[in-house]
Amino acid sequence: SSGINAEYGGKNCHSTPDRISAFKSLADLQSSCQNRKWNLIKVDVTLEELRHARSRYISDLLYPHNTVLDDSIGCALWFAARGVGKREEEMCFSTARLLFSGIGADELMGGYSRHRGAWERNGDEEMIREIEMDINRISERNLGRDNRVIGDHQRDCVAPFLDETFVSFVNSLSIHYKVNFELPRGQGEKVILRKVAEMLGLPSCSVLPKKAIQFGSKIAKLEKRKEKGGDVCSRLVTKDGT
């Protein structure tokens, strides 16, 4: 089984938050499932590679999505789905046909900072409304974009947290099984999921805080731009000029 971790910054990729989390997660998996061979493919992306791929492929794949956040997520997924990187210290290419995505976990189980912010403003009622809004708009905001970007490499995106039976089960649970914002960041979100990770022998995974992909992968820092996620991304120009 292979995990793919895409980071930006060339030689400095080893110190990015998501790369550190990937190493911790790999150690958990190796310890809990010792009879399985685990591979971590490290995808290190330079600024030149990023700009070339965005101009040549990614802008058109993201269209009509055009925000800074779409750009950050789309670029990270495109390079991860390409599957070209280093396994240990040797270059390799993943032949996997399926790419598993964790999309849906944050939306269903209060994983975003805005969910905690809603709870702090007006308690459970506002938090539940915020979570329901995220669940209802996930197909429009995320799924089409992610499928196009990943499918560009002839791989299929599998989203276990969006399985209909799973979604129905999670939605049937009390909100207090999913969040406990009395606990600090890294503990109070996705409580039931963290408990399952702990039970499965994945202690590091069970306490990892949420890190937005544009910050965890350092793509935002690589281009040295002060932008908000919702801003229109001037770097996304499609072939027809839009």
C-alpha cells in the first residue's frame, strides 16, 4: 500500500507540516500493521514545476473554479495524483489506479476552524447550521474539481467518508459524538474519528490538528503572495483566456 505526499519548495520540502505528518502517519501504520509493506512516495515540487503544470494543465481542469483556494487544492491534488516522487531515496512512479481521499471527514464531523468559531459565537445551534451548509455544498464546491484534477492522470478518486451509508450513519449521531470544542485544537474536532484511530493503534494520527492544504504543503508560502482563499486567483488562466 502506498501513500503519496505532495509538498512545495524543492529541497526544503522535508520540513513542511504535511510532510512531518506523513512521516508520523507512516510510523503508525508500520507499527500497527507490521505484515503489510507500506510505501511513502514523497513528491517534491519546485516553483518552476508548479508554474508550468498550472499553465499547461491545471488551470483548464479547475475551470470554472477560479479562487486561490481552488488553485492551492487543485495543484496539490494534481501532483499527488501524478504519483511521481521518491520512495525512500529512489525515484518511482505509482501504478495505483485508485487514489483515496479524506474529503468529507471535516465537513461531517466539525473539522474546520469555522465550525469551532460558530460554536464559540452561538453554541451548538450555529455550529450545526455551519456543518449542514458544508455538507450540502460539497458536491458543487469540491467533488467535480477534485475528480477532474485526479482523473487527468487516469486514476479514480475514492472518498470513503462520502459513502452514502456512512454519511447517513454519521448524520444520525448526536453532534457530541463528533465534536467537543471544550477540548483544544487537535482533540475537539472529529472526536469519533480520532477515537477510532486510537483504537486501531494510530496514536499520532489521532491527535493531528487540521492543517489546510495550502499551509500544510507550503504552496501559499512558495509563491510569496498575501491572498485570501476566496480571492480570484490571477494565475488561473485557461486556454480560451478566461
